[in-house]
Amino acid sequence: MQQDRRARLSRRGGLLAVGAAVGLAGVSATAPAAIGRTAASVPSTRAIHLIGDSWAAGLFADPSHALGQVAAAALGMTITVDAISGTGYVATAGAEDYLQRAQEASGRHRLVIVQGGSNDVGEDLDAIAAAATGTWRTLARRFPAARLLALGPGPDPEPVDADQRAVDAALRRAVTAQGVPYVSMLDEDWIPAARASAVLGAITKHPTPAGQQYLGLRLAAAIRLIHPEVLTGV
């Protein structure tokens, strides 16, 4: 599998058994009506483009085996990962935010995913929503035939607080208003507080290699449920 990734550093067994067997059950999303993207229009290339933060970059784990790569392998697809630690829809960490990277993205990918938002905690919620709206409008223009999917932030850091949930809710509203399905790790309880140590490092507060495997399988299950058409054909 040919994989490209851009990752810069600045931040960070029971669940895994569940993840290994995860299927459609228990996976849901806020999935608005399709926005004029028919199955016939899906690009022939079985490829994913992923924009994200340190969780997608594999910070403190294996950058070549982070959640995006795990999901792509499980689905039999290739992936391009544009993950920069510390960034978000508004947060830049001295690099580029999601909108700027969306403006530079191109290719004939079947699926485009944006992961994250935890680095935007503390920013103005209206500014976050506006940035998310701009990001998804840009991606819809740059990838007119691709399916789109937003993966919200995880518990970063754990335990989840009211500010994290406020950002997650603001992103959900902004993203679904653009006709894009939104998967909330927080609302779906992908990482229950009682089992967080099975996924997140005690010191790093980021997914461990085993945690990345689990999250990637959860993401693959969500894709199968929400966008099964990307798995058909060559």
C-alpha cells in the first residue's frame, strides 16, 4: 500500500478485543441527506485523503500505523495522511490550519476525512464553526465526486470536560449543515473513561500503538456504515 503522510510534532486489552471485532453495530453518526453525490460518481481510485492532528499523525505511537492507515488497510484502500500535531480548524501550532490544508488538497480520492478539533478548545466557538464551514465547503469543491466524513475529537485530554463537548457540538452543527456526516468520538463513547488506559498513554494522553489500532478499526466500521459505496468496484 502506498501511503503519503506529513506529520509534525508539537503535542500528544479489553477495548482492543472489542475493536478487533467491531462491525456496524454500535456505530452511528449524524448523517444528513446526501449532497448530490451518487454512487456512480465515486472516483475509480480506492483512495482516502485524511486531514488531522496528532492523533492522526501517530504522535507517541507509530506514525506509519496510525488510525488512518489502520482504517485504510482494513478497508483495502490506500490513504494520504496530512496530519500536523497541534493543529485544528482554527489552531495552527505555527503551521497550517485545516482550511489552509484543504485549499491545497487535490487528487481523485473516493473518501475525504477530517479528524480532530481538540486543539481548538479554548477558541471562540463561532470562529470554530466558521472555520469548519469554510473547510468543508472548500473540500466539497476540491473533491466534487468524493464522499466526505468528519471524525470529531477524542478525549484530549481525558477526562472529557464541558469545553471539549462544546467544541464537539459546535463542529457537529457546522459540519452537518454542509451535508457532511459527523462521527462524534465523545458522544459515541469510543474511549470510555473507565477503559481509557487501554487506548491512551498514561503520560502522553495520546493513543498508544494498540490504541491507534483500536481507533482505526472503529473508523473503518463507521465508514462501512456511512459510505459503503466507497468499498465497491476496483
